[in-house]
Amino acid sequence: MSGVATAARCSAARMTSAIFSLCDPTAFAPISVAKALSSIASPVAFAAAEPEPSDVSSQLHSILTSPNWQRNPWLKRLIPSITPSHVSSVLASNLDPRTALGFFNLISQRPGFSHNVQSYSALLAILITNKFFRVAEKLRIAMIKCCGTVDDVRFVLEFLSRMNGEGDLRFKLTVRCYNNLLMALAKFLMIDEMKNVYIEMLDLKVLPNIYTFNTMVNAYCKLGNLVEAEFYVRKILEAGLSLDTYTYTSLILGHCRKKDVNRAYKIFAQMPQKGCARNEVSYTILIHGLCEARRVDEALKLFSQMGQDNCSASVRTYTVLICSLCDLGRISEAMDLFTEMPERGCEPNLHTYTVIIDSFCKNNKISEARKLLDELSDKGLVPTVVTYNALINGYCKEGKIDAAFDILGLMESKKCSPNTRTYNELIDCFCKNMNVHRAMALFNKMAECNLPPSIVTYNSLIQGQCRVGELDNAHRLLKMMEESGLAPDVWSYSFIMDTLCKRLRIKEAFVLLDSLHEKGIKANEVIYTSLIDGCCASGQLEDARRLLERMLLEDCKPNSFTYNALIDGLCKEKRTQEALTMVKNMLNRDLKPTVYTYTILIKQMLAEGDFDHADKLLDQMVSLGYQPDVFIYTSFIYAYCSQCRLYEAENLISKMRRENIEPDSVPYTYLIDAYGHLGLLHLSFDVLKRMFDSGCVPSHHTYGRLLQHFLDGNQVKGENLAVRSDTLTSNISAVDKADVWRIVDFGTVLNFFDKMLEHGCAPNVNTYAKIIIGLCKVGRLKVAVRIVNHMRDRGMNPDEKTYNALVCCCCEKGEYREAKKMTEAMIEHGHLPLLESSKLLICGLYDQEEDEEAEHFFRSLLVCGYNHDELAWKLLVDGLLKKGFVKRCSDLLQVMERKGCQLHPQTYTLLIEGLDGV
């Protein structure tokens, strides 16, 4: 049986791309030699792989079968539209061999045109049948070399198998042809096919040469299969040939793939002794092996020695080193090499730029990364999706979603299609910023682009829904994930577990934990830590301790977060000594206390008024090499402000800035509140001015405290801050007096704005937003609307959060027409209404029998880019069906269907069950 035919059959039997992965050598299962492929009926079978419209092909045939076809004016007109499929089709029609060859060469000269394996095979069928063997040999090798995909190689294998047969295409393969075929197979790591072809060479007495053996050695070395590689090394010696540079370099590669860099180094060192010159490839492969073993300094030393062998570093050599240095955070050294490249006559390629861009993005140097993107484009290099993804990831990490979308727009304008990872980065960024509707909208867009969501996509969305408290939607995504063929992992459930625990739904959390065991999923330390934290927060400390014991029994190692949850729980119960004992237990398990551990303990000591102990803990923390962060400094600032030690609090603010730790709004708010309690309102406003100047955005609580003291006037209050020290966290909602929003009127707010202006703090969008939101939270809709109008008079428009607060407030007050008006204004300004508010609005309109208004509003939402499933979940299932509006739900579902909205089968199931009253 023909080995080429066996290889072809072997190739055809494997249709999954997994076997061609470098990372999975175990995928190469041995394939037994089976009977030969049945012969192919005619050359047409090869030529007609891609059916094309017949008009161009028929016109070509008419032209090529006429005399003087080269001068035919219609040919010149047709040439721009001719594809390889047209060539294959016309050559399959028994053209004269010289005409066929002339036309084949003519079309090859067209800029941008490349023949494919089908067009080569069609011409070869004509030439071989007509005994044009010399030119056929050249074309046969060209056909093999043009293989660009696994399918191309399979096609060529099938075609060549006929040449070793007895039919019209009989044209025995030469050693050169076999060697090129082996190289094409090696390119895609089609190892079993290579072995069959090699065996056929031996059977047909085609003598392998050094190129044959080296190709086999190299292919096995790429997989790290040194046993098989050594077999062919022995064959080289048995044939009386000598190992050459290529052989030794392949063996170096094989040992590097086996993670045996020391053995690779020994072979590298032996090369001169064996009379083999080392080249830049030998150096680069060993340098790469050292880098992968994280022995970068040895790699750099080897790099410096390349000149001793008269070798110059290639782009790949530099890129390998730059990549490894970047991975180790040695950015400056990487940039030195990058700068050195052009000086050594070695221009960085796209991969080099992408590595640097990715490193800059990971190290918060996004502006430098953006400049490099422009630089590489100026040099004529075309960024790939990997390059753009690195930048998108960088912007998303910094929360600059608009800039990330600018990159998305840029890549699409350059005809570079986003992939699943592109969308995953953007979805994750939206979810982390609590903007889950936009994340779900991108999920829609992925489906439109035929990009399959990955487990990362679903997990980001599940986490996003959990972050905004939409547990029902999180469970629905979990179900969708399962129905799409993806198995939820432990992280999928950990987000739901964390949300349940944060909401103190501990019983449900334990039920979920037990269900994981039934699903065969082992709970990890994150799930246990969430449960322990939830138990501590709900005062169930003994249950938390038992969970820790259960973790240890199940061989799930607690981490510092686990112990921190327990330590925090004990401190909140004022069981400080037990908390300190837990720190000792932590140390006994080789877990070092973290900055957060010290924050918890320091906070507790300060709450007890034990400043000395808190100072000692801070000193201990610094002695261990930790740097105090904003939370630790904030803890001290709060404690100082509570005791009116404002000089010390101010000193700490200054110290933070000297240490490049930017205070957030919390410590500034404590200072504002402290000065206000002392009647020093001008100093409170001075602190606000400092916030403005430093770019620190005042929070809702900042304005609430300042407004409170502004209302109180300049009355001096000598007492300490009337807040409990156990409320000290980065969220100070517990110290905010909601009464200020209940009593402040429109005139007072305007006077407050004037006072801000006196202190150089011009009210901005954020100022208006925080005050409007504060008023909306307590139902002060009329005052809030007047402030919105005042804001617009000054050329500013509410942001998305402000609009959503207004809409929600309108709905709670039963002002549904006003809510609809606000929502329409939102959409007009490019904002997305929260679906929770939209649910209240639609249900409210139907309650008031404003059916047309409700349907009109629903239609407006359908063109806003929401994910259709999420829209149906929130408005139809959680809204109308739960309110009993079955008929109206059915009406709106029909609206969605008429608009062409595609819903997931699971969503339809939910709706049908609801409509049927299940």
C-alpha cells in the first residue's frame, strides 16, 4: 500500500485541530496502517474543491480555446476577477498543455494573486497526462510548498498518492519531492503521516538523505520526543552520513522542550568539537530554553557570546530576551535591548513591539504603549488582534473604558476583527465598574459576530450580575452556560457564594456548598473564605471556626484572606486577644500577616483608644517590609479626627502625599467633618478645595457632611465626633446623617454653591450628581428636579447615575410620566437606563393603564443595545409576570419577536412557564 496514501488516510481520519498543538504531544495516538484510499475518479475532483459561479470559468474556457488567446481583449478585463477556483475549473476542461501552462504563468504575475493546491493539482493533471514531466516536477514541489493549512496538506497527500499508483497520473515521487512533503507535514506536526511517508520511501527504494533524516529528527524534537528523534539520529550514522548543525540544533530544541536545559547546553558546547558551527538559530533556541527556565541572566551571558561564533542576534533572539525580561518586570533592561536592535541592524518586528506594548500595559505605562502602537504603524507594521488586545486590556485595567473602545474602533477600522478575548476584556471591565447592562450588550455583539463565549465570558458576566445584586440573572447565566456545552467551574459558583454571604443569606450559601459536592466540584479556599466571612458578619463565629476545620479536613488550605475574615470577625465582637491568637495560628501555618491583617488589628486598637499598641503594630508591619496603604493611614486619620487631634491628622495627609499615596475621599471627608464639628467651616471648605486641586472626587458622603455643617452655620461644637469608631471603613455611610437630605431646600443648595465658589471650588457635574442622588434617595424629587434644571442652565447635563437615581425616585413617587420623560432624555444623551428602573416604570405605567405609553417605552429600549435575554429576564419575567400582567407580557414578547430579537431557548422556557402560570 502507498505510504503517501496511508498518510493521507491517516490525516483524513483526524479532523480535530487539537492534534496539531505543540502543547499536547499526547494527542498523537498511533494510527495503524489501513487499506489505501480508493482512487479519485478524475482530475476534476481535485479542481472543484470550491464551486464558483460558472460565468467567469466559461468565459475563460471560451477565450483559452480560441487562437491567439493571449491577445484577446476580454482576457485583460477578466483577469482582475479571476480566483484560484476559476483557474481550477477551467484547467479541468482538457486544455492544451502549453495553453494551460501559459495561462497558469500569466495569472501568476497578477499582483496579489496566489495559486492554491487545487489550481496546482489541476495543471499537474494536464502536464503529467501529456508527459511534461520536467516542468511537472517543479510544479509538484511548488504545490507542496504552497500548503498553508492542514486541509491543504491533506489534499496534497491524496493527490500525490495517485502519482505512485498505476493510473494516468503515474509519476513517481523523487527524494526531493518526499523531503518537501515531509517538511510540509512537519510544519503542522502531522507525525504519524510523516512516519508513513518515510516508510514508503524505504519500501520504494527511494534513498533518504540528510535532509530526510533531519526533517524527521526536528519534527520529533519539536514535541520533545527524544526517543524517536535519537532513532533517526542513529539512521544518519548508519547511512554513513554525519550529524550537521541542523541535527544538533534540533537536539538542543528537543532537550529544551523536555525542560532539560543543562543537557541542551552540553550538546551546544559539543558542537565545535564535532566540527559543527553554531549559528544564530542554535543560540536562539538555547537562549529561549534558558529564558523559559527563568535563567535569564545565563541567557543574557550566552547572548553576549554570540559574536565569538561570528553570529549576529536575529529579531527572534532579541524578542525572546525582551519577552523574558518583561515577564520578570525588568522593563528598563528590556527597553535597552529594544533600543539596541536598530543600532545592530536588526529592526524590531510586530512580535517585538507587541511584547513591549503588552509589558507596558501590564506595568501601568499605557501612554507609552499607545505611542509604540503609532510607531509600529508608522514603520509599516500591521498590528494584529493580539497587539490591540494588549492595549484594550491595559486601558480596561485602568478603568478607561472609553479609551479601550477607541482601540476597538481603531482595530475595526483597520479591518482587524476582534476575537473572544477582545470582548472578554471589555465585558470584564464593564462588570467590574458595575455597568453590567453594557457588558451584556457586548455579549449580544459576540453572538452577532459568531464568536463563541468562553467560560471566562460567562464567569465575568456572572460576577457582574452578582456585583449589582442580580442573583436571579447570575443563575440564569449559569444555566445558559451549561446549555451551551460549557461546564461551570468552581469560580462560576464562587461569585454566587460570595454574594449570598455578603447578603447574609447563609443558609442558602450552605445549600450551595453541599450541591457542589454533588456536582463533583471541590470547593476552593475562595468559597470557604466567603462562607467564613459571611458567618462572621452574621455573628456566627463558631460556625466560622468549624468551617476552617472542615477546610483543613478536605485538604483545602486556608490563605491569608481566610484568616483575615476570622480575625476581622473576632475584632468586631471585641474579642481582640482571640484575634491576636488567630494571627499566631496563621504564622504557624507559614502564612504571613498581610497589610490587611495589620489594618484590621490597627483599626481595632484605635477603636479601643489604644494608640500605643496601634503604633507598635504599624512599626512591626514596616519592619517586615510592608508599606502602609491608604486604608491604614485612613484608620489613623479617623481616630485622630475622633479625638480632635487635627494637627496630627493633617500631618498624616501630608505624609501620604510625600509617599505618593493619594488619599481618596474618605480621609478628606473625616477632616471636613471634624472641622465642621469644631465650627471651623472655612477650614472644611479649604479641605474641599484641596480635594478639587488634587483631582480627588468628593463622594456623596463628603457633600452630605459639608452640607450638614453648612446648615448648622458656624456653631462651635466642642464635643468629639458623634460617630462610633466601629464604623471606620472606606465606606462611611454609617456616619452620614440622612436628615440633611430631608431638610435641605433649593435655596440652601444655591447658597452652598456660592460658598463653594468663594473657596475656589466651582460646582461641577460630580457636585450636582452627588447632591441630586442624595435628594433622590430620600424622595425629595421636586428639589432634585429644580437642581437638574439649574445644572442644565449652566451648560451641564446629568450623568448616567444621576438620571437613574431620578428615574428610580420618580417611580417610587408614582410619577411615571415624569420617569418616562427622564428616561427619554437619558437615551437621547447616550445613557442606558437601569433595567431595574425600567421594570418599575413599565409596571407602573401598566398599573395606571397607560398601555400605549408602556409599549412605546419598551420599543425605545429595544433599540438601545441591551442584551435581549437580560431585557426579557428583567422586564418580562421579573417584572410583568411577577406582577401578574400575563397578557401584557405576551404582547411585549410579540413586539420583541417582530423586531427580530433572538432569545436564548432557556429564556423562552422561562417565559412560556410564566405565561402558562407554572
